[in-house]
Amino acid sequence: MSLNHVEFFMKRRENLINSLNDGELVLIFANEEATGANRFLQNSNFYYFTGLNTPEAILLMGKINGKSLDEIFIQRNIPERIVWDGEKIYPIHVTLLTGINLVLFIEDFEKNVVSHLTQFKKVYINCGVVGLNQPLNKSLLFIDKLKQRVPHLEIQEVSPIIRPLRQIKDELEIEALTQSIKITWEGIKSIWQNARAGMKEYELEAMLHYEMQKQGCRNFGFVPIIAAGENAATLHYIDNNTTIEDNQLVLLDVGASHENYSADISRTFPVNGKFTDRQKEVYQEVLNIQKEIISMVKPGISMVDLNAKTRELMFAAMMRLGLITEEKDVIKYYMHSIGHHLGLDVHDVGTRDSILEEGMVITVEPGIYIADEAIGIRIEDDVLVTAESNRVLSDFIPKEIDELESFLQKHR
Ligand SMILES: [Mn+2]
């Protein structure tokens, strides 16, 4: 499949502009340059419309008298700085990559935007979330200035008008997600081949990172959870510094990020290649629930329905496992929800009560966590909602007990 990237970004901006009323302007600030040893990570909304991992830029879109505005402001190259910081992107490249014809420099932004503002009634801006005790970011500082100079202007956070677009993934996004899932699988495979009892969890993290980097992927989409035995019962365990013991299960909740799209995959495996009877019993229950919930994923069903069904299935499973006798106790061993939207953000835009539509991507990730028995199991796949039902984008990553054991034992 060959995709012309530019057209996708043009289409996304066009969709947003079409959704605006006349007299509405949208300003999206890219993230600020990374400081210290941090690597730059782009603002998801800015990336969605431009595909640019360029810091400090500002995208301007709007509709006035039926005419569209589609402009971008970028930093100018300063010749003396090039030897220190490297070259910044040039306007011609911005145009080639985004399809935006009007590329201006950031120092002209305020002058330029003020010339538009007399005609506009409402401005949407990505304000971000900044704590009361934190310094203001660039967009909030800009809002301050706007309010003083154009007091009649209505200013709103932009996310609510972008959410409907970002929830539905286009072909380019599915392609990026598929690629990040493939890279994640390479990492998981390497862990399954090389993990041994006696290693620290972070050695497995290193295998994952090395394999990802070999595939050209520099970043995790999120801090990986690599949790052996009872650590897996701590849902957000990220210390990854415990020694893995023989007969333990290891829970991996990991995702490589490719073109700013992160996979989100969980697999749980026995480090020595063989499940104990009890581990097998619990694992099979989680797997059955996961498969049943996946089979329900299709347009029209809501996340609320999926959560309710999961709870019902969990109750039956936990009774069979001898864990509980009352439904209210499900929460003792399964305390999160079944999944979330996935995209440019690992917990992507989209609400907990979304009704699924074709083109959405969600995770399906039931788990049972029994701290007393040092068993924590989660199985998570990334699922695309299709016109009729769904497609599991991560379906090539083994999860059946016999597949897993035979893979692991081949390498032990
Ligand atoms: Mn997840």
C-alpha cells in the first residue's frame, strides 16, 4: 500500500475547517522545544493536522466569509545557531510535507493574527492542562494577551471540536498503528526468547528497547510495565527492578511508538516456559473473557456495554476460580476498565461512554490480579472497529496457552 501522506493531513485540516462556523478561528501551538536531556515530543493535536515533529510552530485554521484559512508559523533559521542546533525545517519542506501553502515565520505571528481577529468572533486554542502552581505555557500566555486586546472575542479550548475527527482513524493512522504493533511484537518476541529466571525485570525492558531501536523506533509510547509474580498485581508498576523467580509469570504491558502512534499490548508468560496448573486456570479465564469481549466489538455497541459484560463474565470466572461468591467483590481482583481509545495518545481522545463507530481503535484488556497467589494476568490487544465487526490489529501476537508454551520452550 502506498499512501500519499500529504493528502491525509490536508484532508484532516479540511474536515476541521468544514466543521467550523463562519467567523471561527483555530490556533494550535506545537509543543515547546525540549529542555535538558529530554527528547522532544510533539503535541498530538498539532501532529494530527501537520505530521510535523517541529517545536514552537503554530498552526492557524479558520473560516471567514466562506473562505478557508490554512497557515502555519515556524521558527526561522539563524545562521550562527545552525552549528549548535542543526538546521530547522525550511518553509518549502513544510509545504511539501503538509500541503500548507502559506508558511510564515513565528516573529510575524502576533502581527498577522491580529489582522485576522477583527473579523472573528470565536477562537479555539489548545490551552493544555497547566496546574495553578505551574508557569503558563505559550498558548495560555497568548490567551492573556488576546483577552486584553480583543475583549469581545470568545476563546475556547480546541479539543472538543477535534475529538470527533481524531476518534475515527484514517488509513494512514491505521498504517502507523499497525507498524508500531509490529515493532512491539519484535520486542516481545525477543523477551520471550531470552528471558530467564534470575534476571531482573529491567533486563527484559532493555531487550524490548534494543529490539525497538533496531527497528528504527526510538521511543516507547509509555513507560513499559514489566512485572513478575505479585508485582503484576500493582497495576501501574513501573519500577521493573525485581528479580524474576522460577515458575513466575511475567506481565508485559508495552508499546513502541511509530510516527507518534503508540501500540498498547499486554501479554503474560511463564518465565520458564510452562504454566503451573493454577496459572493456566486463571490465564484461560482471562483469555476467554478477552475473546468474548472482542467478539462483541462492532459499531453501535458502547464502552459501557463492554464494561458491564466484562464484569458479568469476571464474576462467573472468579466463582469458578474459588475467589469470590458475590458480584460486588469482582473489584478485588479486577479493578480497571476493559479498555480505552488508542491513537496519537495512548489513552486517546474519546470518552468512557463512547458508542463505537467504524474507524475507532480501542484496546481490550481484561485482567485478574491475585496478589496472595503472586499471579497477575492481563491480555491486551488493539482492535479496529470495522463496518460489520472488528479487526484485531495485534492478532499475530500469540496468546493461546499452547502457542505460548511451544514458542517459549523452543527457546529454552
Ligand atoms: Mn491499555
